[in-house]
Amino acid sequence: MSPIRKLARILTDEVHGEFHLTLEAQNGETFQVCATEAQVQDLIVELDALIGDDVDEEDDLTERKEFGDE
């Protein structure tokens, strides 16, 4: 397995119905993958769970809800 690298940026694109994800490390190395829509949706769910995104909590900076402001 290759060593873990620090992420610099993520680029995304849709090409012929596939999603292309490009991950770039701080040292300039890139890694590209193709993903289906279902795989991208699974990734979004995993990232939401990782950061603990709770849309019912108020944003400390704006003092309002991020989504569904009333």
C-alpha cells in the first residue's frame, strides 16, 4: 500500500455519464477514478457521517440554520 499523502484539492467532472474524481496531493501527485452516480452518492453519505453534518444546528458565525431557514 502506498503512503498516506496530504490532500491539496479535489476536482470533479462528468464525462459521458460517468463521474471523474481527481485527487491531488500537496506534493503534486494526482490520482484519478471513475465512479457511478450511486458511488458518488455513497461517498457523500460517508463524508456527511464523517464530519457529523447536522443541519438542525445553528451556524456559529451566521447564527442561523444552514438549510431550511425559516
